[in-house]
Amino acid sequence: MTDKIVVLVTCSSAEEASRIAHALVERRLAACVNIVDGVQSVYRWKGAVEEAAERLLLVKTARSHFEALQSAIRELHSYDVPEIVALPIVEGLEAYLGWIGTSIS
């Protein structure tokens, strides 16, 4: 198990996804953010089943940065309740995991 995580965040538009991704990397809260276009989400919101086209951010960071990362996303995001879900990176290329660490410190 490493201290590195991938955080999943969905965004309503390409502009919002790009703005959040750039801010997280510029603030050194993330080493890298991938923007995945073409995500179709089906979810329950306010008692109704909704469907929306979204963009998915894959944010690479460390657990020690999660609280600040979460705060920044909430500040920058248009959703009342943005998806912010952290998944552990159990194993990975040592050089890549090291790069994440040096990129966010």
C-alpha cells in the first residue's frame, strides 16, 4: 500500500474540467489530472433519476493532500454536491509514485 491516491471528480463541462484540473496542478495539490470526455452519468438527485453528460477527472495525489484538494474542488466546482471520491493506489511503478510525491511537494 502506498500513500498515493486517485481522486474521482465529475464535471458538467469541458471548461469546468479544464479549469479545475489546471488549478489543482498549479496549486501543487495534484501531480497530474486526466480529463476523460464522454462520460454519461445516471444518478438519483432530489428524488428523481437524472442523466447527464459529464467529464471525469482522474486526480493523482497523496493522502496528505486530500483535505486541501477537497476544499479546492468544492471552491471551484459548480455542483452543490460534487463527486469527490478517493481510491488508494495499492501498487505502482516506483518512479511514477515518486514523481507524484515530488510534483505535489
